[in-house]
Amino acid sequence: MTGRSPAAGGALILTTLEGVPGRTIVQHLGLVQGSTVRAKHIGRDIAAGFKNLVGGELKGYTELLQEARQEATQRMMQEALQKGANAVVNIRFGTSSLTQGAAELFAYGTAVRVE
């Protein structure tokens, strides 16, 4: 997977693997991370309450989580580019509940240079 950070103008290889197949890691630049904190939206809560009665996907929350993952990933990519990386390996995502109705979504991985 390749990601592009429009603000930084660079491209990064992003992978959940420990390395990039067909490439050699030549420099280890350390941990990079990005996060965002999101709160529930009252309109989404009402719609989710109705969905709980009849079943099905909670599309409002799916969209909220997708936006949060994208934002956290972009922030992680910006940090990697600032360190001079051209790849981020071993990417993981996590969540943490901060208060009732608000949660942090974070992305982290190892910034590297590959040939």
C-alpha cells in the first residue's frame, strides 16, 4: 500500500508487515504515530438507537471511524516524512476510551528508509 501526504508532497510505502517485500531496510528511524480524538454525534446516536431495534450496520459510526483512521494515518505519515522515511512498517491501529462518548484512535508504526 502506498500513501501520499499532500501537505508534505511525498509518497510513503505503508505496510502492516515487518518489512517491505522486495526491498531492503537500510535505516531505522524509530516509532512514528498519529492520533485523533472523536466524540459521538447526537444525530448519529439517535440513528444508531433506531438501528439497534431493527439490526444492521451503523453507517454513521462506520463513517466516523473511517475518518478517524484516515486522520490518524495522515498524522503518522507526516511524522515519518519529517524523519526522512520513505516507508512505515509494522503499522498498527488502536483505540482508547477517554470519557463517555469520546475515544482516541491512534496509528503507529516504525519509520524506515528502504532501497
